[in-house]
Amino acid sequence: MPMHLELGDRLRLRKPHPCGGSTWQVVRLGADIGLRCETCGRRILLPRSEVERRTKERLPPLAPPGEEPDGPTAF
């Protein structure tokens, strides 16, 4: 069964990128998956089967800037 991915998902792949980063963000979906390295910003395009094989774990999404992880705080 194919892995369910959405735009903005964060993945940790098995081998690190040459820049040293191992976390990637999904930026394109289809038969090929577009990933952007969160360390250097390089974009790559891999077949879906390759992404599924290389994925070590899914990471929690990053909170948008200025927003607390638990929600907005009233003062």
C-alpha cells in the first residue's frame, strides 16, 4: 500500500544529504515526489517508490512563525 503523503509533510531519510541535513519537506506530489532539504534548500525529485524506501520516519510539522505549538496565548 502506498505511503500517504501531503504537501508540507516533513520526512527524515535514511542517508543524509551531502550538506549534512537529513530532514526534507514534501513540495510536490504525483508519481514523482518533490522534496526540499530543510538545511540547504536544495530541491530533488524522486520516484514515489524511492521516497517510500528511503524514508526513516515522518516528523511533526513545524509551527508557523509567531504561533505557539499549543495555540495562541492571551495576555
